[in-house]
Amino acid sequence: MKTKLTIIKVGGKIVETPESLDRLIADFAHIDGLKMLVHGGGRSATKLAAQLGIETQMVNGRRITDDDMLSVVTMVYGGLVNKQIVAKLQAAGVDAIGLTGADMNIVRSDRRPVVDVDYGWVGDVKEVDSKALSTLLDNGYCPVIAPLTHDRKGNILNTNADTMAGSVAQAMAAAYDVTLVFCFERPGVLADENDDASVIPVITPDLYETLKSDGTVSGGMIPKLDNAFSCIRGGVSRVVITRADMVGSSDGTVITE
């Protein structure tokens, strides 16, 4: 029987607000067994960029990462946000270690090729070193991973945190019974976007196609669900979409084949 591993992915809105971060830390600390956390930090990056006079450019919700913006996201994701989370986890009794993809070579990416848009220093994940992460987990450490990878050519690459969490979860699934939890501001995937009580408890591939065709699911939820189904097909045992303050409960939307 495989050892259970819980991977939590949280967005920047959660980790950048003191109250929501403190609640997340408390809930995360009470999760039993092995665990990892993958985080974002986009709002903090945008704020620091503005203070430095660097323009933030977004295309289809993705950040254009030129040389100056790469410096900003590296400082914010790999430094400020990551280390704040690590420090708070240590205070909560979790022996955490903050990492980017370059540390221990845990996540390697290729720079995204230019098709219609030049995203700059943005990486598409190609390889996850699950053995390196297993070494940390099996020795009692909790990896806290910032959404930065590297290309083995000396370059840091800005990488989508949802994609990074999904890639890590699939790589770890060969050795562990993995549950991946995507946390955001709503309690799950909603049948009515204006009603938080309308959580869809389970989404199968057939239901997903129906929800897309009738417009129930649209916008940014589509890539999130596409990623979730890729994880299930890649061996992840369970994928849940829920609100950050519900990570310790069984509430939310479960993605299944």
C-alpha cells in the first residue's frame, strides 16, 4: 500500500492576505501524513513591479515575463512569499523547506516558444525529480514550492502554479497515494456562480463536457479542470477543488474519471 501524500496548491490572493494565510497555515499544519504546498504570488509581484516602475503586461491571464519582470517574480515568489510561508509553517510546528524548481533540480522547464505571443521567460514543465522530493518527504521535511522553474542553462523561468502543482502531483503518484487540492476563493465548482451553496460535488469527464457546452463552466475554470483531469489520467488518486479554509474538510468538488 502506498503512503499517502497531500499536495495543496494555493493562489496568491490567499497567501498574500495575512488573515487568509494564517488560516491556511493552521489548517495545513493539521493535515495528517506527508504533505507539500505549491503557492502563487501574482498580486505581490504586480505591486512590487509598480513600485519599481515596471509595467505589468498580461495576455489571456498570463504574465509577460521580460528581463525586468523575471527579476521581480524571482524576488517575490522565491523570496518574500515563499519565506513568509516557510516561517509561519515553522511556527506552526511544520518543518518546511522553501524551494524553487531550480533547487535540487526538482522541476525543469523549457522556455515557451513564441507562437502568437512572446511570453518571455515563461516555462513549460518538462521534468520533475520525484526522487529528490521523496528524499525530503521521507526525512520529515515539507516542501514549499514557488512557481519558478529552470532550464538547465542557468535561466529561471516563471511557471504557472496550477500547472506546476499538477506536474509535481503526477510525478509523485508513482510512489505515493496522492491527493491534490486546488484552493481558490470559492468552495468548489459552482452550478450557479452567484450561489456558493451550489457546489457540484463530483465532476466526471462526461459531466465536464456538458458543463462546458451549457456554459456552467467557463473562463479560468476550464484550464483548472483540464489540469485536474490530466492529473487523474496521470495517476493522481484524487483531485479536489475547494476554498482554502476548507482544506481540512471533505467539502468541495472532487474530480474523477
